[in-house]
Amino acid sequence: MGAAGYAVGKRVEERRQGDEAADVPEDDADVSEEDEGAASGGLTDETMEQLRKLGQLKEEGLLTQEEFDEQKRLLLDTT
């Protein structure tokens, strides 16, 4: 994905975080990362968010299927 992909992903994430901060109900703000990681089959929230970003970059045509598959494999190998 390289530096360009990282920069694009970072901008997308910053936009999402700004949008999500306004949408999170107070009850959901209390959920710990540990609880969410357990509910997701062992993946951390950070890893799941990175996978979402990769998927979005692929959908937008910024990553090829091969690039997406390689980055996904790298992410999942580190968990």
C-alpha cells in the first residue's frame, strides 16, 4: 500500500472519527477495547478498522485486488 495508501487511509480515518464521535451514544462509549476484541473473534478494534479502510480503498479503486489481499494478509498475520 505504501506511503500514499497510508496517507489516504489516514485522511479517511480522521474524517470517520470526526463523524463517529458525534454519532456514538453515551452507553456505547463505556465499552472497553478488551470487550470489543473478544466479541469480534479476537481481532482488535484497530485491526478491524484497518481492514475496513483497506476495503474502502479497494472499492474506491485506490487498491487492486492483489494489493488488498496482500495488506489484509499482513494485517491478519500480525494478530
